[in-house]
Amino acid sequence: MSNRRWIDTNARERKILLDALASLRRTDSGNVRHIDALTGKLIHSPSHPEITVGVHGGQVQWTLGNPFPIRVCDYDGDREELPD
């Protein structure tokens, strides 16, 4: 599993975070590099993860770009197919 995390933030929340980081940057000179890196992530990160799911023959075959653990369940099968 990836150590990357994605959280949804709206424009107001992002502005609050960026303002807080700017204020922290002025007072915490020892962590400027880390604060700048986090600021860059907030400014340049996409608003949502880009997830691609490959399906063949009605079954999921692969996923790309998924930062979350996933579990695929077959709900449309009869009782014999569900454990697959």
C-alpha cells in the first residue's frame, strides 16, 4: 500500500492551510524546507485522485493510481459465484 494520502479540501480550507503555513514559515526557520514542500503539495496537487480501473469480461483485472485500499465484491452473481 502506498504511503500517500489524499484528502478533499475546498478553496476556503486550502486558503486557511496556506495562510497557516505562511505564518509558520515566518516563525519556524528550522523547518522552512519542509513547510515549502507541504505548501507546494497543497498548491499543485490535483483536486482528486486519478483512478483507472481495467475491466475485462465483466471482471476487474487491474487498477492504476489508486491511493486507497480497495475490495471488489461480486454482488450480481448467484451464491456459487460470490466467494470469487
